[in-house]
Amino acid sequence: MVAVKGGKNVYGVGIGILMLETRFPRIPGDIGHAQTWPFPVHYRVVSGATPDKVVRGDPRALLDDFIREGRALVAMGCDIITTNCGFLVLLQSELRAALGVPVATSALMQVPMVEALLPPGQRAGVLTISRESLTPGHFRAAGMVPDCPVEGTDQGREFSRVILNDALEMNVNLARQDLLAAAQRLTRRHADVGAIVLECTNMVPFAADIRRQTGLPVWSVLSLVKWLQAGALPPRFCAELDDPGI
């Protein structure tokens, strides 16, 4: 008989996602649309954590709320915690210290790794939902260099407006145009950008369009969470590890 170990409420779910309190539409590809994930995830909504407070304000004022909901995810059975807003990177140090499990608060944390992959003379560029709100403090928290090329969707008509104002309806085609226009500005202004990282978790549905337009690889919270999942629940390829034929 094989002995198994308990201690959790739920098993087989490695990733827990801390969610802002929102009502705007979430389409497939968005972190908050459960069908985005090819594996199960747990969600916890942080009451009062609106997009406006987290992006335009200071999310550190909500730290205790994020710690409380993060601990609830860990108690539920999650082994790794992430969030649904890249601006929460400001809470990275505090959350990983408080939750006792690996924590990745932002897709921005991929920027240093992406830059380590690129040929000499190239660097990663970032698309964000609010260029004016993304500060050197966010860069430092993510381990990024201070002069990272950044472009926002602030100038667009739909994407930033809907999400930051938590509107009930979104014109998907207009939102896509905002993302593509921002990507075009980023690559035109910075000819040395060799890859793009999407700060905003709501940008993922348009990542393929950005890749097609720019010809550059695009990383996002989708790539981050899939990488986290690979560590939380790695696939088993060998039924018997002591098989002499391995």
C-alpha cells in the first residue's frame, strides 16, 4: 500500500490567482476567464482592490487584504500564488515573505529573463495599460533596468478606458486596435526592441495579433503562469522511476 500525505482542502491545483474586484468583461485569454487555462486554478477576489486604486493609486495601501486572501489560497491547497495585475509587483517582497510559498505578482518579472535571451544590442519592450502610472519603483520591484522601453494604451479609445474605469462593456475590435497601435509606437520609437512583454493581464487575448504585426515574440502572464504551473505540478513521464530501461 502506498501512503499519501494530507494537509490541504483541495488537491491537484498548483496555482492560486489573486484577483482585483472588477466587473469589466473578461474574454478567453484573460487571466480571469477560467477557460484560458489548460489546468485548474483557484481564484480569490480582494474586496475593494479596484483597477483605479491599484494602477492609478498605491496598491501598498491594500497589502493586508492581499495577504489575507493569499493565505486563504494557500490554505485551500495552492502551492504558488500570482495576481491579475502587473502593477501589484509593488507587493512582491511583502507577499512572498508573508505567504510562505513562491509568489509571482507580475508579468513584468519576466523582463530580465527575456533580455537575457535576446541577441546583443536588443532589449525587451513593455506594453502597459497606463504609461504614466508605471514608475521606476515598479521597474525596481520587477528587477528591470530603469530605461526599459515602455508604451501604453492610454492614448487609445477603448482598452484602458474600459478596464481602468471598470466599465460593463468592451468593443473587442477597438481594444485590439489600441493594443496594435501601442505596439507599433513601441517598435517605431525603439528600433532595438527584440521582444515584447505585456504588463497587463487583460492584454493576453491580443498577444497573437501583436506577434503577427510586429514579428516579435510576446510574453505575458499566460507564459508566466504556464511556467509556474510547470514547477508546481511537473508532468510524470515515467511510471516507475527505478525501471532499469530508463
